[in-house]
Amino acid sequence: MTSLTLVRRIRARPSIVFDALTTPAGIAEWWGPDLGPVLLAETDVRIGGRFRVRFRMLDGTEHESAGEYLEIVEPKRLVMSWQWTNGGEPEEAGEMSRIEIDLKRIETGTEITFTHARLRTQASRASHERGWAGALDKLVRHCSTEHFA
């Protein structure tokens, strides 16, 4: 098992970033590694609640993931299980991994620390790192267009 951690700084309040992480409208703005569309975003943000997101990449492939919310500390922390239900990395088929997102208020907005743990292989880790890096860059752009205070 392996994990990856990515850190970004976003010029927006933690509450704005948290909303982008947990609402279907917010998720539709940033999920996925490239500029392809989010086709479906469902969230039930409560401990034991589930999420499901389906997106299409620019190459036409579709991917879907789902999981359960395990820990919610609004607007500071979000922990959820993660599983590919369509597409994704073959090494991860049928496997459950874990995502931990921590939001820290900083002078210029929010520092987000995103960890995807319990990945099975280094190849899967590298692929997920590329994917999440693209998605988090979109999250930064989306949230930074919101007002900051």
C-alpha cells in the first residue's frame, strides 16, 4: 500500500473551499484531471452518507468513483472512502482507498492538504497523483475566482 499527499494554497476562505468539495455544483467545477465535464455529482454529506461522481475526460473515456463520508469537520476536514466504480486504475478495481482533506486558514486564504492513502501500487499512486494534481489545480482556479474575505 502507498499514498500521496498534495498541498495547494487557495485565495478563498475555508468555507468556500469546503463547499466546493462537498456540493454537487462545486464538484462539477473541478473534479477530474483535465477540462472534460463532470456528468454526475451526488453527495450526502454526513457521517455514513455517500458520494458518487462521474466525469468524462477529453479523450472521451468516462470514470466514476464513489465512497462514504467517514469524518466531517466543517470547514476544516473531510475524510472519505474511495472506490472506482467505472474506469480508473485497473490495479484498484474492487479496492477501497481513503481520502483525507485538511483545510487550514492562512493569511491569503486556505491551505489544502489532500492525501489519497491505501493505493495498491506505485503505478497507481503515480496515476492518481497526476489526476488529483490536475483536479486540485482546477479547484484553485475555481475557488480563487470567488470573493476572498
